[in-house]
Amino acid sequence: MAGSAQNARPKPLWLLAELTYKCPLQCPYCSNPADFAKYKDELSTEDWLRVLRQARAMGATQLGLSGGEPLARRDLETLIAEARRLGFYTNLITSGVGMDEARVRAFREAGLDHIQLSFQAATLELNDYIAGTNAFQHKKEMAHAVKKHGFPMVLCFVLYRENEDQIEHMLELAIRLEADYVELATTQYYGWAFLNRDRLMPTRAQIEQGERIAHAYQEKMKGKMKIYYVVPDYYEQRPKACMNGWGSIFLTITPDGTALPCHAARQLSGLLFPNVRDHSIEWIWNDSPDFNRFRGFEWMKAPCRSCPERFKDFGGCRCQAYMLTGDAANADPVCSLSPQHGLIEKALESAREANRSEKPLIFRNPKNSKPFVEKKRPLART
Amino acid sequence: MRCGWPISKTNRRIIVSRDMDDCPFRAQDAIPQIAPTHRFQWEEAQQCYVILYPEGMVKLNGSAAEILKLCNGEMSVAELIRDLKAQFPDADVAADVVRFLQVANENGWICAKRSS
């Protein structure tokens, strides 16, 4: 493909704007940091408009408006309108709670390109139990409104042990709601999901069954609905090319303005990520020490350093390496070549045990976040 | 509600493809247009045309962009080929266009405008 100045500096093509940590839902698989309750000082509208302009000038094309629940920001329409004017492809990533048809229409008028609506399950009971609130019916109504106003719609189902067997139901629901894309995304274990890993981890048999069903529907819905099925990396032998490499295409701005190369990176110890209140996006992306920390291949240890696959997977996920091994520069232990791959086996074993003991879920809410803010509970287990 | 990992955080698998035989642009009078879920635009920072769609982007080479510029919902495949032949008399325009429209259709970048 053209436009290939291969040695040119990387560009922050994907800007993820986490507008707020406020959320009416309490999903225990949320990837927000466990200590989110300590970040209360949200960026102003002006701050966000500046971030959008600066990132766009550097070549950002995709804008994800996320959170928390982005609908909790009253200036959302203003931000969408400016983003669209600047030429972003704007994606609203939402639970649908906080939306009504008038707001969907307002988003259309502001120039929003796409809405990704999440469901917690295919049944009302499980959906509302995991969401921690009555949301299922409202989500279905919002899906109709999204389609009615001409948006492309992605339905996102996060998969975990208790809903993994509902995949067929989910796909039928998606067909009824006329989704353009369906994402069946097995939970990735960051933030709250990491705390609840034992309870969320599906079994290998569930995953294989889920994959079979997803493939059958991919065939059936060819040309009408795109279906993505995301396998959890704990069941893989090689790590994911996380974020396509550190500081390569992805830039997250958190509600308080901290800039991160990935939305889970805030927890990495020893790094003090820069804030957009103090620095330009250009400096943050090109020159800040933290965005350069794991760029390229120099930082790698064995076995990644000499591995021929390092150009493909970049050593996997830095956050996962940190959370599981205590050192972000280690190989992602998902890799079977990692000397610490046993940790993954242990995690799967622990999840199998928990399946029998019914360990309680920790729901994502300010009350449960407090012990992490006060550091009464550690963020990572090593 | 941060649940859907953007494309690069996942090991997402894309398996959907469309049948070549289904391509509507084998008909010379079909009218291609950019799919309503997609956007085609010039990117100054990258000095190339791109296709944008939910959470994704494809960079286009020069000839792909020249063809897509004409997928405006007004010109038929035959007209599009005639126009490009005038611009690029030395190239095998017809074959290139048909092949590219097939790929673009399979990827969902374009769709046929319904004749009213």
C-alpha cells in the first residue's frame, strides 16, 4: 500500500478519549483501573478540544469516545461536532445508559460516525445482574434508535464464564437488532477484570464451542453482518501484538488528562505518564520518556531480544508482563517461550478451582474502588 | 464501560469474506458508491487517501484512490472505466478497475447504488 515512508516516525492514529470514569454500570470485567475513584479532576471541554486539535494535526484519524460512560459528559455533543469538523472518524463506545432517542438524533446532527453498544449478556437476568442495574430493555430500545437514525452499529458482548454459553442467543439478538458488526470479545484481564479473573475465565471447552458457533454464524451472515470472535490470550501459545507495539499507533487520554500508550498502562510502576494539562500531544508522543520506554526493540530482555517473532508480536503486552511477573520489560508470560509461562497455567488452574468454590465477584463501583485508593489492597499480584 | 478493546488490544480474528461471484460490479451499468458505514478522505499527515470505518483504517495506494474518487454514486462502472482511460491511456484500466472493485466490495468499502 502507498503512503509508505516506512522509517517515518510513528503517528498516534488511534486516539482513545476516556472522557470520564463515572459510570452507571458496575461490570466486574471493566478495564478501568481499580483505583479509579481517586481521579476526580476531569479535563474541561477546552482541554479536550485542544487535545482533539493537536492529535488530529499529528495524523490521528480514529477517535474513540469512551470512559467510564461517555454519555455522562454533558459536552459530548460539542466534542463530537468538533471532532467531525477536524476529520476524525468518531466512534462512541457506550452502554446506552444515559441515552434517549433525542440524544441519538443530536449525535447524528453533530456528525458522529458510529455507535458501539455493549450488552452484558443475551438474557435480561444475567445482563442486569452483571451491569448492577436494570439496563437490558433500555439497551434494546437504544439499539433500535441507533439504527433508526442511520448509524452503523457494533454490538459488543464481553464474554465470561457465565455468558460464554449464550453466544448463539447473542448472535440471534444481534440479528434481530440489525447490527452491522458483532464483537464477541472474551474478557481481557486488566483492571477490574484482573481482580475477578478466577470467576470470569471461561473453560477451554466453552471457548472451543463458542468459536464453532461464531464460525457457523460468520458463514450464515456473510455479507450482512460481520462477526468478530476474540479468544482470550491466556489460552494462546503466543502473545497478542498488544497495541501494535508501545507508542506505535495508539494514544489514550484518561479523564484527568494523563496520556498513556494503552489504557491499562497507568498501573505500571516507575512510570510517571505525562499530562495534557502540562504538555502538548506532540511532545508527549514524540519526546516524553515514558512513550519511548518500550518503543522499538532495545528494551527487550531474553527470550524476546533474539526472538525472530519480536517483529510480529513486540513481546506481547507490557501490562500483562507487569501484572503477572512484576517487571514490565519481561516477555508477556502468555508466550510459551517465556520462562514464566507457568504463571498462566497456574491462573487457569486457579480459575478451575474457583469454579467450584464460587468466589464472589467484585463489582466496579466507587465503594469497591476505595480500598485500592487507600492502598489497602494491592493493584497487582506478583 | 470500557469493555470493547480497540482492534489492536485484541487478538481479533477476521474471517468474513464475500463470494467473488456475488460482486455486483461485474455488471457494466452498476453504480458503485462508498458504503454508508465508511468514509473516504485525504490524510494530510500521511500524504495518502484512506478508508475509515468503525474502529479501523485502510491506507490506499494511488491507483486505488483514483478509482474510489469516482465511486461517487453517480457514475456506472462503464463510465468510470472510460474516465480513467482518458486519464491513464497507457494502463490496462478495465481489468484493474474490475479487479479493484471486486476487492473493495469484498471488504465492504463500496456498495452498489440501488437504481430508483
